Amino acid sequence: MSDIVINQETCTRCGACVALCTGHVFETVGERIEVAAPAECWLCGHCVAVCPADAIEHAKYPLDECPPLDTTALPPFDGLVGALRERRSLRIFRDRPVPRQIVRDLVDVARWSPSAGNGQPVDWLAFDDPAHIAALSAQAVGVFARTARLLRNPLARLYLSLTRGADEAKAGRESVDSFERLAQRHAQGEDPIFLRAPVLLIAHIPDGAYFGRDDAVYAVYNLMLAAQRLGLGTCQIGYFLIALDLNRKLRSALGLPQGRRAEVALVLGYPQYRFRRVLPRRRPNLVWNAQ
């Protein structure tokens, strides 16, 4: 429950708070707008954000923490599209550290992403110690090497098929070659997991967050786009999430807080090379009013 008060002297009775509140916290009573069901507030903040007279006093959203929007500073549609088209996944980084304040600023930007029920569940782990990142990479490669050896065993494949289903067994068989290539590249001195990036970020969420994957991806993409504007490159590392799913010791080594799960792994750094052109993408099929 949140403390919500309407200043009746400044309220213009426009009705925006009533219309936008999906919890039906507000209602029109005669010529007044009243706070009818404060316990139903789920903290979306729409009422404070929309009120043209700043007449809503919300304990969770004091006005001095809610600055007015400056729409004149926002990019036009074409500029936004250009920024979206510019971003590419980066896999070759300069040997240059990223200042921690920049990482903090990017994580701060990520919190403005949407989240289910306005739960804001995404937190982060950051790694910028090369030895620590290399150790996590080596552990992940070890997980894949052991998994590949296991999947080469016919009895293990049969057990996987019986216990996890034919589709998962097939996916495991198809992954063997790629797992073995990762181990070979690592043996040759490469970092096939984190690409020798100077920063590794892990977006993590509560174990029970039903829409947590969506929330984390939204937050990560905000961060990726913001990083691009600061001259940085990023790449999402799906292999590491696979290794985490496969190995409890690796999950422990990551140092996640109790009751949290890693949802996205992301590397960050300064590009060794700059991309000069925008490449075409498949136009999605769009169907209206499908039957």
C-alpha cells in the first residue's frame, strides 16, 4: 500500500489519472477526483508522470525525484532508427580498460527499461579483472569439453533421450562439434567465451520472476544502445548461460546472490575496428487481422 494524496486545490479534474490507472486507485466523485483504493496501487507511477498540475503526492514518487521530461532533447524518429541500425555485436576489443564510472552510468541507464508489473527485478554483476574473467571462461570451456565427451557416449545419449526427451537429445548431439571447437580454440590460447573483453556484465533476476527473462533482455538492450553512444561495443554471450545451466560449480564460482539466477551475460569494451556500413536485414512478414 502506498500513501497517495490529491491536492484538490491544484487538481484540474482532467481525469488522466483515472483513465491511466489500471488498478482503479482513482475515481471521479462528483466534481472531485478521489483516491479510492490506494491498496491497489502497483507502483507504475503513471499518475505522477501524467498529472499536468503536479497535484498527486505519491510517497513512492516524490516530485523532487521526478523531473519534467525535456522532449526537445530527444532524437527524432530518423535519428533513433539510425542508432538502432548502427549497433552490431562486437567480438574484437582493444586492450583498453573501461572506466568503472562508465560501467556504473550504463547500468544506471538500464534501469529505465520496462519490466513486468514494474517489478524492476534486474541487478548486475560486473567483472573487470582479466584474471577473473579468464578463469570463468576456462571453467565454461571445461564444462563444454566434459559435456562433449559425455555426448559422444552412446549410452549417455540414450539416457538423455529417455530422461529429457528426443528433442533435447538431438540438440545435445548437434552441439557436440561446437563444444569441442570451443575447447580447441581455448587450448590454442584464445578466449572463445568472453573474447578477451575488458568487462563482463551479468544481468540477474530473482529465481521466481516469471517474466524475468523479458525484463533482463529489455535492460540489457538499453545498456547496449547506450554503450554504443559512448563509443563502446557489446556482445551477448549465450554460451556462458548454457554452461551455467549445465554446471553447479560454475554457478557457484560466479558469485550470484542467494535466490538469484543469471539471465544474460554481456561483454563490453572499446572496438578494435569500426563498422562503416549498415547491412540489410530480412523484412518480417506482417499479417493484419489473421484468421
